[in-house]
Amino acid sequence: MAKKEEIMEAAKETAKKVATKVAQKAVDVAEAALDAAAEVVKEATTPIITPEMAKIPAGPLELKWTNYKNHQKLVNPANKRRLDVIVVGTGLAGASAAASLAEMGFNVLNFCIQDSPRRAHSIAAQGGINAAKNYQNDGDSVYRLYYDTIKGGDYRAREANVYRLAEVSNNIIDQCVAQGVPFAREYGGLLDNRSFGGAQVSRTFYAKGQTGQQLLLGAYSALSRQIGKGKVKMYTRYEMLDIVLVADENGEKRARGIIARNLVTGRIERFFAHAVVVGSGGYGNTFFLSTNAMASNGSAAMQMYRHGALFANPCYAQIHPTCIPKHGDFQSKLTLMSESLRNDGRIWVPKKLEDAKRLQAGEIKGRDIPEEDRDYYLERRYPAFGNLVPRDVASRAAKERCDKGYGVNNTGLAVFLDFSDAIQRLGKDVVAQKYGNLFQMYEKIVDENPYENPMMIFPAIHYTMGGIWVDYELQTTVKGLFCIGEANFSDHGANRLGASALMQGLADGYFVLPYTIQNYLSDQIGVPRMSTDLPEFAEAEKAVQDKIDKLMAIQGKRSVDSIHKELGLIMWDFVGMGRTAEGLKEGIKKIDAIKKEFWTNVYIPGEANSLNNELEKALRLADFIEIGRLMAVDALHREESCGGHFREEYQTPEGEALRQDDKFAYVGCWKYMGEDAEPQLIKEPLDYEFTERKTRNYKN
Amino acid sequence: MRKFKDGETITVEPWRSRAFPVIKDLMVDRGAYDKIMQAGGFVSVNTGGVPDANAIPIPKPVADEAMDAASCIGCGACAAACKNGSAMLFVSAKVSQLALLPQGKIEAAARAKAMVAKMDELGFGNCTNTGACAAECPKSVSLANIARLNREFLSAKFKD
Amino acid sequence: MDQYIDIKVRVWRQAGPKAQGHFETYDLKHVFQGASFLEMIDILNEQLVAEHKDPVTYDHAPSRPASCTCVSSKTVRRSL
């Protein structure tokens, strides 16, 4: 009898276990079904931006811009002088826009944080500017420049915008030459060209190693002429701290001015305009260490974002492959070595791990390693493009070699850029002519002679493809608020080709905005100049003052820079070259912690109503923290690798970026939902009509 | 910092020049340089409607020399180094760059006059050919530019 | 090989355009010789901020390292 009961008991136990398992499985299946349903609902309810909303003209690609210009509304000359336009920023985009708008007859107010418009960060760009002139007769054309740019952007840019960029590129070169920009010339007296990463044609125009400076000086001269004539009112050492929106007769809010802080006196001032244009540059300094100038910041972008402009693709940050490696913890900025060096320099690391170790220990130098023991890894992996692969490809390749232990300096984070072949092939004089000033700069900083020993380089944050979303007219989602140059997101997709930043800044400022802003202003001619005593201006000023007072009152224990450095390290480690879901989630947690630390423990000396660089830095850092978090959130949601955004989980067996075109061929636009609230995602699908998406192949 | 040895005292002070008043500590107001540029440091051309970039060939040596003159970054070291506080190197660099190029040649005389007049008006001193400016210039702008400016200026005055 | 050095930095301090200026000397220890001049000033300023003193104001020249050694708004003299 006992045996029977035992068997029954055992059977009941087993039955219970099985039932529990089955029930659990049922719960699992139900949960999975719920998740899937939630995804479907999320997809269905994620707001979409259509081509109509983005104001993309209909018709064939090569006629869109012409059709736009033929049919747009204009402002007649007599009315132009009754309209005020604020331009924030005096880089390539800002200065060219301010000068062009003033030439046309608008009343321009131009602001910059530097002491002179000529000290905008564009001045530091070295390499060159692309245009589809085809002077070299090597097969270039507007279409090819368009194609190279959209492919280089990993097919994540808007076709219409990129085509327009290629279309006006030739006008830019003509304009600069007319301004007296001293581009390099060949012996016959015609303009010289060189090749840049991502292209198989020689389409880059340059002025020694200071193309950015010379282009900026051209725009600065044009701007100076207008200032001298009284057509532009120039406000140097002024920092925009907020935008003022005023509702029109239909209740729709429009940008009608800014609140700006005089950086010398600390005074907060109000400025009115019929439209506001922002060309404030990129947000690379979120990483603290970048190739940007120390004052470069993303605060203007954040102000636009908080007022309703969308922040698009923030995770697309470009890492430049050829920067001078970091040499210490105190370091406050990194030095860019122009990409043009990759024209003639060859990149390598030792083939043998022991050689790498000896280099790292300082026992041997680069020139001591024989030719056969050198791994020219870019030439090996990408025969068709060799050392001229696009920046993201070159940067990841350098990281890959260094991660495996083949780095060549004391930190193990450097690779060689070697000119010995070029010196042998062209002679030292020719190399000196082409790159002399860059070599000089390198030697000054590193104390090594690049003519005798290979240069050391390592990737660093350089440019941000992401930025404020704009439509085809360069207008944000806020009426009357325009965004130009690096500050906007539009033309480079997920990766910017070398020598095209300068092209985009000047395209926007000289040849696009002056047209499109007229379309907006044409029905504003009846709007009188508003008084800055309006409550909207007073409220905006008060909000700015409150924020400053709050920051000054904290009086904590940490300097602004110390917190900024910490943010930078988190960004580099978790939101840098190789991102993972785990890493990004960890990064977001750490950024949230930094935010708390900043708002409770930052110390700002001095007074707010005086020249106070620490306060300026604190205001900018508050925004860098927000941008950093937004970058991480965007990177986490984008489950693919493309261009400057590399998710370790999405790579080919050879370690190349693996796009998920079926799921992510869209612009990820983020909408501000309030302080400490998660931003909302809006998608602009990129349904290509004219271009086929291929795998970016630089091997053949 | 490789130029300095252990135990050294390094003295750091702002540019000392009448035309660059101190704002705070090491920060000075170099707006005078911008004002000189506004008086003539440009080619009078509007955006758009310009000839093709290769329409006017420029001999390579001329283009290179214009490039050297164009390297000036407007830092102010020249005026600060000069015992007279003269801005001739800065002014001559821009005048030279534009005078050398066909696009700038058209207005070269007027430009030289206007920029020199502005320079004088703003309180910069006179040039007595000391050469301290070129010695300090971080971009190696050459004294030859001052010679060229003098020629342009004289010929402009002569034509008046 | 780049070493660490201890230096004294004698800086012009002037509170405003109309204020009387004067030289102030600061001790700066353990400065890496590979650092640029501007980075040295940044290190000095970190020290001053930590001591709750007013940091030295200067124009951040744009990122042209070649001109870093002759930075806008400064002339440098050495004395031992």
C-alpha cells in the first residue's frame, strides 16, 4: 500500500513541476506577444516626417533646386531693408550668410563669442574644399560628387540636399577666387587639386595647409565690407543664451529674437529680428578632448532644441583618424593633422607584436623597423582605396590594430603615418612644399622630426554630422528659426567626407540660405519691428538670469573643467568608436550621475555680472551633459552600424559596419519633452528614389 | 613648455600697445585690427555672378607669394613688438595679398590709402623700419610686404 | 625625454580696463614639459580655482597650435 502512495506522491510532484513549467512557458509566450504588440504600436505611432513636410521639391534630382528657385517667393529690394535678420556665429556658414544677406539689403545683426569674427573655429580647418569642377579631367561631375558624398555618408543623408550641395560647390570656388582667396596653383597658372579620403578623383581645392583659414578670411572680408558700410551690426564677445518666440496672429510661435550675454560686462541683453539664423558649429567638445577650439560648444543647438527644434542623429560623431596622440591627463585639446597627409603618407603598425612592445617601451623608433616587418594595414584590407579610405573606416582600423596590441607609443594608442616613401619618390623639397607647415606644427608639438621618423597619429573626435533638423529650406521645426553649417544635420548623413565641411558651410551661407530665407520673409514684410519690452522678451531674459543665478549659487567643490573631463572620459569609453547596448546603458547611467554632480557640486568663482570665463564654461557644460545623454540614447536606439556610428553587435565578419537598411533607413529626430523627461523619437524615412544603397565597399 | 627649465620664472603679460587696451589680465581689445579690415581689407564683390575660378590664370610664384602674405592671423604680435606700436606688418600683409592677385589689383591703390588712413586714425604708431615685427610674427610674414605697401601707397598718393 | 619641472609664473593681473594692474607670482609644480604654454596656464587656473581665487583671464586662441607658442594677448619673458 505504502509503495502505491509513494508512487502517487511522486507522480503528483512531477505533475506539479510539469504544470509549472507549462504555465511559465505560457506566461513567457504571452509576454513576448505583448512586447511584439508594443513594438508594432510604437512603430505605428512614431511620428513620421514626410518629404512634403521636409519641403523637398518634386521632380528629377538635378532639377529640384532649379525648380525651387524658379518658383519661390522673393522679397523686393525696398522691403528688404525693413527686415532684420539675426545671424549667430561667424564661421564659414555664419559669416558668409551675414555678408550675403547684408549685400542683398537685409538689416543684419551678427553675433560671435570670440573677440573677432575671424577667430571662429572654421579658421583651424586645414585640408581643403571639394568641388565638382573636373579641372583635372579625371571623370568628376556634379553627379559623381553627389554620389561620393551620399555613399560616404553611408546612405543616411537626404538625396535632394546632397545633390544641391554638389550643384553649388562650383559656385563656391568661383566666389572664393573672386574674393582673393589664394588657392594653390599649378605652374600654368590654373588652380591645383588634390585627392581626399573617399574619392577616386582629385577634386579638392586647397590653400597650403590652411584652407579653412583662407576661406574664412574670404567670408570675413566680405563681412567686414558690410560692417564698414553699416549694413551689418557686429556684436563680438556676445553669447546667445536663449531664443525668443512670439506668437503670430494665428497663435503660431515664431522666432523673433535672442537673449545674449555680453561676455565682457556680464550684462544680459535682448535683440529683436524678423528671423533668426544659427551657425554655431558642432558639439564635439562634449567629449572634452576633441579637435575643436576650447570655446566651441553646442549650447545654441540645445536652446533651439528646448524650444521645439528637433535634434537629428546626435550619435553621428566623426572621429578623425589623423590626430596627434594624447600625451597626458592635463591635456585640454587635441591637435588635428590634416587628412591631406594621407595623400602621400602611408599608415602602418609593426607586423610583430614584439616590435610593438619595444616601440611602446621606447627601446626602438619607427625608422628602425625594416620594410618587410611593417603592416600597411589599410593597403592590405582595402586595395582600391588604400590609405584614402573614408575617416570612419580608417579610424576603426587604427583602433582595431591598437586594441590587438600593435600600438606604437607609450600609451599603445598610436599608429604610424610615414613619409619616407614619398620623400624618396618626390624628394624632400616637394614634400616640404606640400606639407611643410604641417610637419613644422607636428615637430613643435611632439619634438620629433617627421622627415626622419614616421609621425604618430591616433583617432580623435573632430566633427559632428548630427545636429538640428532642418527642412530643404534650412528652416527648423520652429518658424523663422534657421540653422546652417555644422550646427545642422542635413547633408553628410552618417559620415562626412574630408573637405566637404568647408563646402557645406559656404554652400549654406552663400548659395542656399539667401534664397530660402526670402521665401519665409516674403510674407513677413508687414510685420513691424517689435519692441524688446514685450513680455516674451522679458520672460526669456528672466529665465536666463534665473539659470545663471542658480549656477552661481551652487558654490560646490569641483571646478567646471574637472567635471567636463569626467564627462569626456565617459563619452569616449561608452559612446565612442565602438558602442554596445550594455556600454550605452551604462554610459547613460553615468551621465545621469554627472548631471546630478554638476548641479549640486560645481564651483564657479567670481561674479555673474563681469567677465567670468568659469561661468561661461559652466553654462556650456550644462548643455554638453544633455547632448552627451542624447547621443547615447540615439546610439542605443540605432541598432545598426553606419558611418560614424559603430555598434559592435552589428558588424560583418571582416569588422566592417553592417547597416540595417530595412529597419533604420531614416533620420532619427529627437523632440524635447521637458527637463529630465525622455525625448520622443520622430522619424524621417529616407526612401531613396534616385540612388541605390550599396554596401560601402572600399576594397574594389 | 620644452623651452623652460626647472626653477625658471616665466613672466607673462598682455600685448602692450596703445591701440590694444587691456580688458582684463592678459586679455586685450584687438578690435582696432577689425576696424582696419572694415576700411578696406576686401575685394568689392558680392555673392554670385562672378567669373569661373580658372578664368584668370595666376602665375604660381605670384599665387604662392599671395598665400604667404595671407598667412597673417591678425594676432597683434607685430604691433605689440614694435617700439612705435605700428601695425604696418598687419596692414601690409592684407594689402599685399590682395594687390598681388588680379582680383584685388583693381582696388589696390584705394585699399592701401584707406587702410593706412584707418591705421593712423586708430592710434597706431609710425613705421621706422626696425623689423621687430617680422622677428616676432608667428606666421613669418615678411618685411617685403611693408615695402610693397609703401610702394602702393606712394603711387596712390602720387595719382591724387 | 620630456621631464616634469617646477616653475614660477609671474602674471599680469588687472581687474578691468581702468583698474591698476600688477604682477602676481605663482608657484606651479610638476609641469610636464610636453605641455603647451596654454595648457600650462590652464593648469595654473585649475590651481587658482581650487584655491577659490580668480583664474587668469586670457583669449582662447583658436586651435592653431603653431601659434600657441606665441598666443594672442601674451608676450612671454623669461627670468631666472
